[in-house]
Amino acid sequence: MAGRVLRLAKAGFVIHTVAPAKINWTLEVLGKRDDGYHEVRTVLQTIELHDELTFEAAGEFDYEVKGPYEVTQDDLVLRAASLFAVEHGGVSGVAIKLDKRVPVASGIGGGSSDAAATLRAMSRLYPGKEHLVAPLAEGIGSDVSFFLHGGTMLAEGRGERVTTLPDIVEKWLVLVVPAIHIENKTRAMYGALSPGDFSDGTWTQAIVEAVREGRPIEDGMLCNVFERAAYEMFPGLDGFRDWMLEAGARSVQLSGAGPGLFALASGEPEARAIRGRMNRARRGERVYVVRTVSAAEATLVWES
């Protein structure tokens, strides 16, 4: 990379950060835009299921992944690190380690969160250009801007226009990640939408008002524009929904473009009871009991 290498505050120190998963309390599409994208309104929420990443200044770029994840040329960690290095002009290299725990392509934001965590950590490791982070996040992907902040947020436009909302009172939920994959999932799911799936954003506005007023989020307030299409596009997804309902879930919601599903619980004991009944069915899918996390917890950074 061109430019001088900055002298770090402490030689050999390591930056650690988390990259949490998310759910969508609401996800509405208002219509299709002239640029080919869809206009969305969504309230997103970080949850405690997370990846962990470490970053250390190095003479070259090195990337090591732990977990069931195959690095490709489109990897968002590599893209975020490379873009920051180019724009910063003072980065010689970085050694990155990713402990991958969030299932990929599940509608819960794993790759976008990793990209945001990378930008957050790189700006700490190579200081002086913190103003680069937000525009880089916007250019990498729709949810990356949200993950820079975490907690509870309203996202609009393509998802890049974000508004901070107050942290909600902690909620517990059961999350199921079916091992169902379709090619070019996001494009396929948007392509499956019809004008009848579009809405005017009032579901999202109702959630925004509830959060700002400190009122609890309830099942009947949630919505997802992909609900109809998901059960048509993902083979067997309805079976996972029924499995959750049979185990005691009151309602099952889709996250993002799927296939991740979640159910709200009254608290941790009920969430664990639902998972226990699901585990006895021996289906073998990934079932998590998780809580929502605040913005501060979702963007935790520490040094060693």
C-alpha cells in the first residue's frame, strides 16, 4: 500500500471485537426504486449470538478462519480491510483471525456484521481516519451501517440510512437456522416479491414509536415482507415453523430474507423450555436461545 506506515500507540497490541447476529423486528418494502434497488423500512436488533475477530498490525495481509466457513473472493472481512487500507494510506498489513459462529446466508447478518467489526477494529488499530468508517460501511452493503452501531435501529433507503433508537428492555428468543440454501438468495427473494407484498411503512413506524416510548415489543407488532415468498422458496421451511409452534412458540417470525426463524419468549426460562422440547424431537438443526443486546455490547472492542 502506498503511503507511510503509522506508528501504533503500543507495539504488538491486538484489537479484539465482536460481530453479533441480528433479527428484524419489522422489514417492509415500500416499492422498487429507479436504480433497481428496493426501498425498505426496517427495525433491526442485535442479538448475543456473535462471531469474534482479532486484528494485529503486520507487514502483510493474513486471514485465518476458525469454524465451518469457506473464504471466497467476496468475503466481506477482506473487502472491508482492503478498502480501509487503501483509503487510509498508512496500512502496511494486518493479521486477522475470525472465530466464525454465526451461520452464513441465514438472514441474521453474519457477513455484514463481520465487515462492520473489521472497520471498527481497523480504525482503532490504525487511528487518524475514523471518518472513513461510515462511508465505507455504506458502500460495502446494506446492513453494514447498522452493525457499526448495533442495538436497535431504524434503517431506510437500501438499508444504509440508519437512525439510532433507544436500547430496548432485554428480550429472550429462540432462534432456528435451517440448513436450507438457495442460489443468490437475496436477489432471488427480492425477485419473488410482487406489488401485493409491498406496504407503506406503518408497521415499522409503530415499532419505532413503541421503542421510543419504552413500550415492550410484542408478537403482533412484527412483520416481514418476505414471509410469503420464503415459505414458497425455501423447501421445507414450513416444517421448521411448525416444529417451533409444536414446541410451545406462540408465533414464529422470519429474519431478513430467511431462512432464519425466531420466536419471542416471556423470558429465559420459557425460551430454554421451548428449545428443550425441540431438542427432544432430535431434528438436529441449529437451535439457539439468545437475548437481545444493547448498542454498547454489540460494538465491544478491547485490547490485549
